Amino acid sequence: MAEVKTDVAVELDITARRADTLKLSLEVRDPITTNLLDLSGVQDVSKPKYQAKMSILDSSRNEVLSVYSYYWVDAVPGSADHVANTPPSPSSVGHFSGSSSTVQGINLIGQTASSGSVIVNIPNTHTKIPSGDYVYDLQVRFMNSSTSTAEYNTWLFGKLTITADVTKI
């Protein structure tokens, strides 16, 4: 019997310390050619073709934190589909995308076909969540300009372990 697998997601478990900056640098490669993917393109004058969201859920599957590229579903932070930067609290979900002038949140456009990488950069103000085990995924939206349709794929998923901090900020 033949089998086709369309799931391209890679499982990657991450351990980070509570209230510390969480930084990841990832090279994204074509699964067939192993060449770096060019993530730097734009779909019109300013909106990137590739946009991303990382969702972090607690053990009850409640969302704790969402981290975005500056644009998400073609919207900037503070719009209806893209909540503005808000630290997580016991009573509300946190959201972070940085700003258009900083390499924070999820930066995809720094990777070209020849160099660079995808940077996930979450400031310490947004990692002040209770220590413990969480699950996450990183979903990428690609706007196919030839068909004018958005394609969504999960690139990473796994367990996020937050260890307790000692020094309080």
C-alpha cells in the first residue's frame, strides 16, 4: 500500500528559563533540494509573502502566548486579526510581534536563498509565565501571488519547558 505524507512539520522540544529572553535561529530548507528557502519576498509593496505565528498552550490546551511576525494575515499589530503587544498574565493571553523596525517576534525575511536564518525572539517580558511544560507550534502563512491564495503550513511543533528563574527582574 502506498503512503503519502503531507505533514512537513519537525518536532523540536525547547527548554527556556522563565523571564529570560528566548532566541532561536533556524535555517529553513527545501525538503527535496536541501537549499535554503528564500523567505525575503513581498506580495505587494510592503507585505511579506511569508508570515508566521507561534502559539504556546498550557497543559489544559489553553493559549498562553502568541508570537507573530510583524505582519500576520496581512495585518499589523493592533488590528482586528493581529492583537497588539501585550504581556501574558494569569487572566489574559499574551501577544508579541515586536515592531517593524526591530528583529523581534518572528523574523522570516532575514533568510534569502543564499544566507540568513529565521529568528524567533521573545523578550523576557513575555516569558514571565509559570514554570512547567507547554506545547507549541509555529505555523507559516505563504501568500501564493500566482493564485492569490494563502497557504498555511506548520513548520515546527513540540514541547516547551519553562524552568523556574532565581533572579527576579
